[in-house]
Amino acid sequence: MYKRMSDVVQISLVACLYAVLTLVSSSFSYLPSQFRLGEIIKPISTFHRKFAVSMMVGNFLANLFSPYAGPMELLFMPLSNLIGCTLGYYVGRYTRRIFGAVFIALWISASVAVTLKVSAGFPLFHTFLSVSAAEIVLLVSGWAVMEQVLKRGGFVNG
């Protein structure tokens, strides 16, 4: 019971941290480039797959405040985060975590490009390139920080 409660608390804290960081940087979080400061913590899902749920919940909470909130933002993107972060966990587990982080960045970039194409008619390929530049910078930066924290022994136990 304690282990499950601990997991719920950790998942909730990470989800809230994602949402808060995204909302604090909302002046550029909801632009087409999707430079969301909250993305910097997304590589935590390469350390343990339970944090994929955090990214789904955090994305949903952050998207509630999006000026473009709709079915794509509130249903498709949270589910895409769950799937992408879960797959990224396995990519990182069987290769290296940085590859998992890059996989997640590209998955989310493709999902955002599809969302903006369907909901606003944005060009798919150009949107993908724009978003992937921001995603890769944020997720690789987040991975580097988390690796340093892990080396110092200050990381969440799986």
C-alpha cells in the first residue's frame, strides 16, 4: 500500500510541476513552436515508466489553459504523451536514456504537428521541424540535468 501511495504522490508532483512550468512560460508555451518550459522534465519518464502518466496528466492540465483548447489538445495530446513517453522509456531502457528522450521529442513533435494541421491548418512538415527544434533542446537539456542528479544520488527511486 505504501509503495502505491508513494507512486501516486510522485506521479502527481511531476504532473503538477509540468503544468506549472508550462503555465509560468505561457507567453510562449502556446505558440506554434510549442516551446514549453515544462518539457524540460519530460525525460524523467525515461527513468521510470510510471512518469508517462505524469506527462499525460500534466499535459492535460496545461492544455486546459490553452487558448486553443479543444478535443485535439485535451484528448489526443495527453494520450500521445502517455504513448510517446511509455515508448521512450523502453527506447531508453534498451539503448540509452538520451535516445529515449530524443524519441519522445520527435514523437511529441509529430503529434503537435498533426494537432496543428487538423485543428488550424498549419503545414505539417514545417510545424514538425519547428516544434522538434524546441523539443530536442528542452528534452536533451532535461536529460542532462537528470543524469547529473542521478549521479549525485538525488533521484526518485523506481
